[in-house]
Amino acid sequence: MPEITLTAWQILLVKVGIILAVVPTATLVAGYAEHKVMAHLQHRLGPMYPGGFHGWAILLADGLKFILKEDIIPEKADKRVFSLAPIMIFVPAVLVYLVIPVDRSLIVEDLDVGIFYLLAISSVGTIGVLMAGWSSANKYALIGALRAAAQLIAYELPIVLSAAVVAMLAGSLSLVSIVEAQDWPFILWPPGIGLAAFLVFTMAGVAELTRPPFDMPVAESEIITGAFTEYSGMRFIFSYFFPEVANMVAFAAIGATLFLGGYQPIVPWGPLEVIPGFVWFLLKTSFMIFIFLWIRPTFPRLREDQLQKFAWKLLIPVSLVLILGAGAWVLYGPEM
């Protein structure tokens, strides 16, 4: 048989196609897990009937329901901006996955500034939220959009600073290099610094995802569904439901990469190194997803002022101290 050779662009398109196939699948699995994990944490069954076996098709049924719903645009809305907002929210949620290393060779693009790319692209979705709130001609939607912007400003800083701690310890901004630098996961070594940075990243990540207890921008009891109050049908799916779960999986994968060693074994022990790297990555990402799901039904929603105080008076000062601690460790700490 003749040898098949692919150009760099063809290889890139193949990888992007794989991402576009994997992301919706991972989102459906994580969405189903959210239903069942929350149900068992609250001592109930959760979905049991759709699909027959423990309600595995519940999200497919929800998707079909939204497909059949009428697509409505308010009369006084800015129709062009209103229609573009879901795209501005949906596309960054997919682009995040392009630089996450599932294994040494399972990555679309290993950028030298991979962390900067992740932090930048994950923030673009907030522009879409502002577009949705402003264009809806609805006061509840506008309030939700402004809350989302304020929350981004407050919690983007601790995420950036905790990621900077990892970059300093690894001596690189490349995600593959960061994983390779973790003979021991940063959550374990250096002692104290890595664990504290992991906790800051996790708490700020939950707020960045606007998930409970940091879900003030979409608080149903106060402002209906925030910036997405006027959205219906598939526009609602691609502006709210899908990006929320897809971003949760992405943040879980980023947390596993930065702090848990990514595709490396959890500890440098011979028998564990037999397990394939992508299995370690999936296990660690699943662990992070479970943490996000566990937090949701456990803590009550914060007030808006409590949210801002938690970021500016606790997480950001702690992050700055961790930056100093990481710098001192890099200069004077012992070698492993």
C-alpha cells in the first residue's frame, strides 16, 4: 500500500476534529455525572428512566427538548449582538482544549506560552456574557452580565497568580514542560506552597465558572437566569448549559495538569509507571470534576459583597504570599 503522508495543516485539522468530537462527549458525561453525584450526595436517586439504565440519556432528552423549543428574539433586543453572543461564549469553551496535554503525544499544540493562552482564551467568554446581557434589553439580564464582569475581574487575579506559582516552580510556561517537571505533583511538593496554590486555584476556578456557591450572575431567585434570561431553545444551550459544563471539564483538566502531574503517575513509583499516561490524566481530571460537583450542593450561595471580599481580602493576598514563597523556594529550596 502507498504510504500516506499528511501536511502539518492536515494533521492540525485532524486534531481539531478529534477535539470537536471529544468535547461534546466529555460534556455529556460530566453533565450526567453532575446529576448523579449531586443526587447521591443529597440521598436521592437522580434521573433513572431516560435511556433505561440509571437515566443515562437524560441529557440527550434535555437536548431534544431544547431543539423542539421555539427560538425567540425579544422585539427590542439588538438582534445582531443577541445572536452573536452564544458564539462568543461557545467557541472559547472549545478552544481551551487545544493546548491541554492528555499524554506526551496527545496534544493539539504545545505552545511555549500555553498558560497565557489558557488564561486569555478562558476570559473571552465573559465578553459574550456582556453581549448577551446588554443586547437583551432586559434589566435582569444586564444586572447578571455586570455581575459576571465584576466576578471575572475579582477571580481572574488569583487564578493567574496561582498559575504563576506553578510556572515559577516548573521554570516554563509550556503545559507539557510543566507536567514533565513534576516528578512529584506540585500539590505534594514543595510542601505547603503547592497545596495552598491548588486550593486557591480551585476556589477561584469555581467562581470563574459561576457555579454555586459563586453563581450570583445567574441566581434564579434574584435575577431569573441573569444574562441569559431572554434566551430560549438551542441559543440557551450554547450560551449557558454547554459552556458551563465544558468549562468545568476544562478547568478540571487544567487543575490536573498544573497541580496533580497531568499524565505523570501520582507518585514516582515503578509499578505505577506501567499505567498509560492518558489513564492518569483521565483519573486526575475526574477527581477534579468530582471536587467541583461536591462543592455545588455543599455550600450556600454567597452575597455579592461576600464574594468580592473573599477574592480581594483573602485569595489575592494569599496568592501574592505564595508568589514570594515560590520565588524563595526556587532560589533556596532543596533539589528533589
